[in-house]
Amino acid sequence: MNFFNRFLRRFVSSPALLVYGDELPDSFSKNSIVILSPSDYWAIQATLNVKTAKEAVTFGSALFDLSDDYHYAARRLGRNSYSLIAYNPADIALKLQSFSNGAVIEKFTFAQWVFAEEEYPIRLENGKVLTTIEEVVIEIDSDYFAMDTSIPLKEALKKPRFFIQSLLVEQLHSSMLTPKTVKTTLFVLLLVLGNLTATTVLNYQEIGHLESLKEELLEHTKLPETSFERDALSSSLQKKEVAQLRLREQFLHVSDLSIHAAPPISVKAPALTSVPSTAPVEGVVLIPGSNPGEPNRLLVNGSSNIPAASAPVFQGEGIEEIVYDGKNIKMLVNASENKSKEDLKKAIMKPFKKAKISEHGNQLEVWIP
């Protein structure tokens, strides 16, 4: 058993690595873990519905209700059970600096995390005792305890303690600037400065390039040089573009109207009569005696012929005419038996709310602003 304890002390958690802050030995190892006394921090043991100590730390400010100067640490004791510590980084840093006497201290821990499960009170050289009351390690006067039941601090530190949770001194504060921190900060600042300088130079070059392109464009297009005239010209072009876009949208709505023209009805030309001829005539001969303005009738191979009597006559519903005067659209729409004038009005007013419609017999005159 003694061999097993010596093995654990040597390879797992050597007692020589633990030193009590208020009673430091004359010399200690660089790898020693300094134990802070209960007067250097606040401690509490709580049951929290979280799975890790990192999550438990987020409850520190609510459990302790201290100022913003305090930081928090947590140690998991069991299922939903945690030991939380509140400490002031600046105060801890000053105290560790006073402990060191020129030595380097890299790690520290709390008496709560080391002696919370100690069975006997621990006697200190300053006449006080470390004991656990309601799961919290406190430091009180030795008059409240029977000294024969206590053990000295040196004996308590010799006990094998495994997996001691500790914090790094460099994590304590932001006010203490280490050489490494200064170098890192300067390096980052130099990178930022170089980035800003490069961005400024590139922006200056880009502005110069754009200015040269602007001059070339003005020279090529022969636009006015003054900004007032260019702005007026640009505004005029924009207004024309907006007007054209609006006109296209209106004609799109016109094309979507549910108004379909009925097929036109062709009127047959009157029957042609042959003109008697006393002698055969070959080829094409203009009949003499035709008056000016009358259709020319031709004799083709002895027979008279005239052009087609008329083009197909439009009869039925539909848009007969569309006129755009630069501002408004005018449409002439014919009604029919299939669709009354009221139906046509409803179909037109649906996309054109401001349209003005007047009736002329069986025809609608529509003005679209």
C-alpha cells in the first residue's frame, strides 16, 4: 500500500507541488501550485442543471451578485453539483506577486478545491484553522476548535491529492502586460496599420483610374464639362426612360385585355359583265372614254375586268384603333352581341383604374392617361 501511495505521489499528483500562499516555504518549484486562502475569494457550492463546469460559470454573476470586477471559476463535483469561485483578478495578481519574491508562479488554485473533503481541521502557523462548514472551506480562529483533533498544514499538504484543478496566472487579468502580450499587440497593430495603408493606396489609385476614365468618356461622347449640364442631361434621359417603361407596361396590359376581335366578314364583289366587242382584241387595251378619277377598266382578251370591289369589311368586337399622342393612349373598341359595352368597360377598367371611357353608338372611346 505504501509503495502504491509513493507511486501515485510521484507520477500523479506530488504533494511537493502544492504550497499554501500565506505560508510559502523559503524556496519552491516553478511548477508549484499556489493555494489561495479563503480570504482571497468567495466560494459557494450549488446544484445546477448543466452538464459542464464551463456552463456552470455562466451562473456565477447571478449566484454571487458582485461587481463587474470579479471573474468566476467552477469545478464539477458530481451530477449537477458544482463548486463555484468568485475572485478579483487584479487583487489575486498583486497577492501572487507579493508571494513570489522573484520566483515565477505559473499556476494557482483555491483552498476550497483542495481541502473541501479534509476530515480534520488544518492548523496554520498564524494561529488560525482551515475547516469546512456547510461544504465551504473557511479560515477561523483556533479557539473555536479542540487542537488535539486538528492536523498541521504540512501534514495536510503531504496527503496525495489527485487531479488538482488550477488556473494559469496569465489568465488572471488584462492590466498586467507581459512581454509576450506586448509583442503580440504590437504585431497585430502593425498588421492593421499595414492593411490600412495598403487600402488607402489602392483607393487612391482606383480614384485616379476612374478620373482618367471619366475624362476619356467626356472627350469621346462630347458631353458638357460642367456638372450642372451633365446632371440636367442625365435627369432628362432618366425621365424619358421612365416614360418609355411606363408606356411599355401600359401596352402590356392592353395586350392582356380579354377582348378578342371577331373574324372579319368579306363582301363579295359584284358580278362582272362582258363588254361586247365587234372585233377580237388581243392583249390589254384601255377602254376609251373613261373619265379621270374613274377606275380604269381593261379589256383582257376581249373581256372587261375591274379591281376587287372592296377589302374585307370589319364587323364584330375588338380594338379597332390605338393611338399614342405622347402622353395618353387612345383606343377605339367595338362592342358586339358576344360582349356588351358594360362587359368591355369592366375589362378595361380592371387594369386601367384612371381610364376615361365615352360611348359612341356601338363603339367605346377609351383614353388611358
